[in-house]
Amino acid sequence: MKYLFAFLPLLIFSCQNDQHRNRLDQEKMAEILVDIHLDEVKISSMEIISPDTNLLLYHQLEKATFKKHAIDSATFVKSFNSYVREPKDFIDLYERVNEIMRDRKKLNENSHR
């Protein structure tokens, strides 16, 4: 029984590492999320009334984003869920998303001058 208590923390620690091992690294995940959020902005700026059309367009843009980043939707969902389960990691991820957005905005503003 005492060996079980010695082994239990190792088992818990190894399970936590498995969750992180299979997820996308923060930089790649942030780049993907930026692209997804920009796709959402494109669709909302079109002012399409039909929710079905919006959803169809979103799925097409999402597929193109996943192809651009060479991942599949299952990998993205698993990674996203992994970040959601770790609040600090999720906050760090979205801080990076915001940084990338600011950088892209500055780059876009500078290129139009």
C-alpha cells in the first residue's frame, strides 16, 4: 500500500505531461487563433444575414487556415481543449494572440503609408 502512495504522484505527473505533449506549442497555436479570429472579422464585416451562410463561409475559411498551418481540425480541437484546462496557459496563449494582432496591425498601418 505504501508503494501505491509513492507511485500515485508519478502517475498523476505523467498524465499531465501527456496532455501537454500532444498539444501544439503556444506560438503555433497563437498564430492559428489569430488567423481564425481574422476570418471571423472578415465574415462579420460582410454583413450576411443568413446564419447558415455565415457558418458555411466560416468552415471554408477555417479549413483553409488549418491547411495553411498544416494541421487537422482534431489536432486543433485537442490542443485548444488542453489550453482551456490550464487557465494560466490559456491566458498566456491569448496574451500572445493579442501581441501578434497588435504587431500585424502595426505592420498593416506602416505598409499603407
